[in-house]
Amino acid sequence: MRNKRIWWLLVLLVLIAGVYYWRMTYAFEVRVFETTKGWGYQIEQGGKPFIHQPIIPGIVGERGFATAEQAQKAGDLVLEKIKHRQFPPSLTAEELKSIGVEIP
């Protein structure tokens, strides 16, 4: 009976450790931040920077997003591309326009 309890405890500990390892290794998160040029986003993997994007990608000049909401939506679009293994996870002008970014 005691061996059975120890076995189940070990199984539980291994499962908890596995979930923690997966979360720290593979979990992605989008964070927005303010810059002197507007807003940007950062995609983190396991709490570490994976993509740091302080300006609007794919446009002429170095302009940040006008709002935190635009930066969040752009980061979410890029994250979806990463989750669907679409590399590089670039944003098109049409995708930027769809989230309200004005393209010059």
C-alpha cells in the first residue's frame, strides 16, 4: 500500500514538472510597450524575448504603432503565425490595415 502511494506521488510530481517545463519552454506571450516613437510589441517564449518589435514592420521609416491596442493586435497576428508554423511570421500591408494601422 505504501509503495503504491509513493508511486502515485512520483507520477504526480513528474506531471507537474512536465507542465512547468512545457510552459517555460514553449509558451508564448505578447507584451506591448511604449517607445519614443509610439508603441511596440514583444513576443516572449518562456518569459524570454523571442521577437522584439519597437516599430511597425514592413513600412518605410521608423514609426511605432499609434496605440497599445494596435501593437497588441499586431503581436497577436504574429503569434498566430508562429503557432501555425508560418515562418517568417511577417505582417502584410493588408494585415496592418485590418488592425487600423495607417500605411503611408
